[in-house]
Amino acid sequence: MRRALEQKGHRVTAVDPQAVSYLMENDGWLDNFDLIVARGRSWGLLCMLAWAESRDALTINRKQAIAGVYNKADMSVDLAAGNIRTPRTFFGSVAALAKQITADCYPVILKPIFGDNCRGLVVVASPEEMTNIDWPEPVAIAQTYLPTDGYDLKLYGIGDQVWAVRKPSPFNKRNEADGSESRAGVIPITPELEDLGRRCGSIFGLELYGVDCIETDHGPLVIEINDFPNYTGVPEADERLADYAISRAVERRSS
């Protein structure tokens, strides 16, 4: 995206919140920016976004939108309130979850409240195994682990545009074993998938986002939402991201 913006003649400045320091009453770092594009979820990044937005700077994605999907417990609450179909999802301490979740719900995936890229996920096969889990945090998300054909469905959103991509599941090694990923790649977007992607983005106020799904006989179920994903497999993703950023900056200038 940065390269595409520069090729179109725009000046791009990268700011690493973990490599800089600022005096709070000095807003000079915001000078000459038409748009701030955030990629990441660190506390430093969220703080700088809040700072920029308090000075009426244009940001993508906004701090509140990123925070809404960074916290998986908050995300699960909002998905349920938005009537988005998900696997059965529980929240609580692991000890309480072991007592509440009945045997017919297993296996389940335990997730940390804050986590990225499958880090910290644990597949638990039974109530007995859940009882003996040494979980490092006070609470967790537990989600029913549903069987798939070895592939997950990813919806990528840039503004109102949505793409669908099938990707090998990180929890299924069958595709690696036989060396076949022939079913992976961009698939035709249906009105139903397009609507699902847009609804998920809208619930959290995200402009750049990904929706992790699994396909079932009764339609897709949403696993989780991510802000500013990698857009792997989306044709000309860099150009599309750059064009969207430019359009938002131009829109702000002309308003």
C-alpha cells in the first residue's frame, strides 16, 4: 500500500509508536498529514490514534473500531447483538467454563481475550482436559470447534467492496500432508457473503477489515473480525488500498 501510494505521487511517512516519543501538548507531529492509516493494535498505536482523533485528524481505521475487535470478549458480545451467526461461544474463567460447557459441545477452542494470528489458541477435547488446562489468564473465550474440509473462508473488506478467499485452515494439516491447495484462492462473491462482510464491518465501524469464517451446511459462521488484514489473495490489493486511502483524503479535503 505504501509503495502504491508513493508511485501515485503521494508522500508517505511511517510512524512507529514504539520508536518515538512526544510531548503531549505538542501536536506538531500531526502537521501536514491528510490521512493517518493505522496498522497494528499496540497500546502505543491506540493512544496515538486517540490523540490524532481528538485533534480531528482523519484516521483509518479509527481507534474505537480497532479496539472493538482487539478485545475478543467485546467482539463476541457485539457479534451476538448484531445477529451475526457464530459457533457457540462462552466467556469466563477456565474453571467455570469446565463446569458450564457440556460434553456435547466439545471439542472447543480456548482463546485469549487479546491475541493475534492464532497465538495462544488451544483446542480442548473434553471437560476433563479443560479442568486440567493451565491457562495463564484469569478469563478466556471458548468456542465450539466445528469440523471443516480443511479450508477456512476469509472475507476481505475495503470500504464497501468485499472479496471472498478460501485459505487452508491453520488447524488442519491435511492440505500440507498431500501437498494440495487447489481449492484455495479467490472465489466468486455472492450477495449473501457480500452482505455478511459489510454487516460485520459496519458493526465495528471498520473500513479495512477481514472476517474469518467457516463454511457449514447451513451457511457461513463468523469466527472473528480483524482490522487491516493482509489481504492475501485479493487481486491488486495494494492498488485498491491506496485508491481507497486517496479517495477518503480527497473526500475530507472537499468537505
